[in-house]
Amino acid sequence: MDHFLYRDGQLHAEDVPVADIVAAVGTPLYIYSTATLTRHYRVFDEALSGLPHLIAYAVKANGNLAVLKTLGDLGAGMDVVSEGEFRRALAAGVPGGRVVFSGVGKTAEEIAFALAHNVRQLNVESFEELELVSQVAVAENRSAPVALRVNPDVDAKTHAKIATGKSENKFGIPIARAREAYARAKALPGIEVIGVDVHIGSQLTDLAPFESAFEKVAELTRLLREDGHDIRRIDLGGGLGIPYRQANEAPPLPFDYGALVKRTVGDLGCEIEIEPGRLIAGNAGILVGRVVYRKQGEGRVFLVLDAAMNDLVRPAMYDAWHDIVPVREPAPGVERAEVDVVGPVCESGDTFARARPLPPLEAGDLVAFRSAGAYGAVMSSEYNGRRLVPEVLVNGDQFAVVRARPSFDEMIARDTIPSWTA
Ligand code: LLP
């Protein structure tokens, strides 16, 4: 459930008409809903109730400071994968003690930064990283709290570009070598082994892959304890999918996911961490664009928008589906016709939807892409000399621009022309 609904014939973001925000900010723009973010965080919190837990929101899904502050104020931790994301979490008031640092390529500088900010946990993904963490910790005279990310060789049954738990993926330490890795970790100075971490992929629409991964982690935890390791935390990663097609998709509910967590790892006496990104932010955001042309092509109609693949890359990159709805509510029973919804960027990949049945839309009309709050603005670029898309956060009947659209001058001023040119 989200808070982008029609009221009085107009799409609203909570209590604010989307058209009012557009009048103030222009298009394209992202709009996020505080009530939806809050609700999704609480749903997870309740799903894990009874277990000691931390919901470490995956900053990569939507790293806007206003979003991080909203979630941080509810008690969320943050899962970060770079110093930049770590700094964002800190800037939003989330202390290092609630930050989990994941990622396959942490540099020595990033590890030192994390240790200096009392990071809650480093999720270490390789033997090589383990050695570097130890070296940095010793040099900085600190002890690094470490969980090893194991690769359980489980097929997440999701898009190949976002599956991470198979042995051919670059992520994690093969689970068959986990005991060896933990023994090495224990022997290394500057490392305190505290937990086990796993993350098998994103946009999972079935609980079965989670179940096999979590069972493997439970079994491993028992073995590691026999080996003398003090495993006190289990990080189960993120990945629970959302309904991108509201009409016909119903991925598992956080409540059922929580029950699975309790069933598989709940009796180990560990603190449980999860790292959801998409489920918290995805349906808490829309991208709004305006129709520039309704172009009659050879046997098809193109709706050319002022939003493009540089603003929302998911359809171009993963062939992802986003529901597209007019901002002005269509009359009941109005006939739909198939159109191709495209952006102005100069490649055919700049296509949001092909042969999508939509009610009549003309130049000047506003449309909203639903489920765009996660992996939307964070993946945007300035391709084709387009300005970075702005972001707005709504809370009840208020809204605030939480990232302004830069001016063309600001965008151009970031470049410099070297002195050797004439
Ligand atoms: N933890 C780790 C270690 C991750 O790599 C990810 C996502 C998450 C948590 C959060 O997963 P979520 O709950 O959001 O599924 N750009 C792609 C998704 C990339 C996901 C990468 N890792 C997309 O637009 O579908």
C-alpha cells in the first residue's frame, strides 16, 4: 500500500495534489511520501518483533538525506556500500554505531573512515579484504567488528543483473570455504568476528531462495560456534521484492518473510539484521513527467515525455516494468489505446514502455511512473546534457524540495578547460 491515490479526480501524494508540486518545481521530478516510508519501515519492524533486530535500510536504494533522516528518526540503521553513502548516513544523523558497511570493493581509505566513525559492522566479502581490514585496523590501533558475507550458491530467481548469491557472482566468500575464512579472521590481529552475513539478490518474488540461504546460514552458525567463534549477529541482507504491476503481482509480504526468518534462524539467540532497500523506498516514490509530443509514427503512437532514461534507467537497464498513470484521473470506462512511452534521449533504449494500454494523453498532460522511489533518482545521470532530476518529500499536506534541480550554469561550471587550450 502506498499514499499516491486519486482524490477529486487528481493524483495526490498524501494530501498534496501532484499537480500543485509540479506547478512549484516543474517536471521531471521525483516525489516521495513520508507516510509510505514510515509504514514500510514499521511493517518490517513488526515482522521481526520478538527477535532482537536492526533494520539497516540499504542507502543505495534512495540516499536522499531527507529520506535517510526520516528513517533514521524511526530507529533505522543504514546499510552502506561506499564512503559516500556512509557520509550521507552520518549527515542524516545516523551514528556509525548503526551503520553496516557492505560491498565487495572497500578500499583502505574507506575501511579507515568506517573504523574512525565506530562502524557497527564491516561485512567482509573475501579473504583478501580480511587481510586489508586487519592491516588497517592495526595501523589505526582499532578493532574491526566483522561479519563475513558468505555466498550460499542459491539461485534467487531474479533478473541476472541483480542476482548475487550464485557462485559465479562476484559477491561473498564461498560457503564451502567459510570455516577456513573464519579461522583466518580469528588469527588476524585487529579483527573481532561478530557475525555472519548473506545477501542473495534483489527483487525476489518468492520466499524459497531466502529459505535455502537462511537455512544454510543457520547450519553454518552452529558449525562456527563449534569451532569456537562467538557469532552474535546474523545479517540476512535485503532483497524482498515489490509489486511493480499493481494489477497482477503479489510478492511475499514482510510478515511472511519475518515468519521465515524466525523459523530458520530465530532459535540461535542472535541479533538479526536485515538490509531492505526497495521494499522501503520503492513504492514510496513516483517520477512525474510531462508529455511533450504525442507523435504519430508508422503504425504506432509515441508518447514523448520530458522524463528520460537518465532520470529513471530501470526500464532501459533491466527491462523493468513501471506502472504509468495519468495525473488527472481518467473518466471511468474510458477507452485505452496502446502507445509507446519514450523519453527525448537519443537512443532507442530510452523507452519506458512499449504498446502500453493508456487512456488518451496529449501534449502537456502529466504522467506518473509508480514504484520509482528505489533505484530511481540514485541512478540518474546528466546524459544528453540533462539536469539532474529534483526530488520532493511530502508529509501530510506539506511538501519540501529535498534536492533542487540544478541550474545549467551549475552543471556546466563543474567542468574546467585546461590551460593548454587556446
Ligand atoms: N544489501 C546488499 C548487500 C545489497 O547489495 C542490496 C542491493 C541490498 C541490501 C538491498 O536490496 P533490496 O532490498 O533493495 O532489494 N538497481 C537495481 C537493484 C540493485 C540492488 C543491488 N543490491 C534495480 O533497480 O533493480
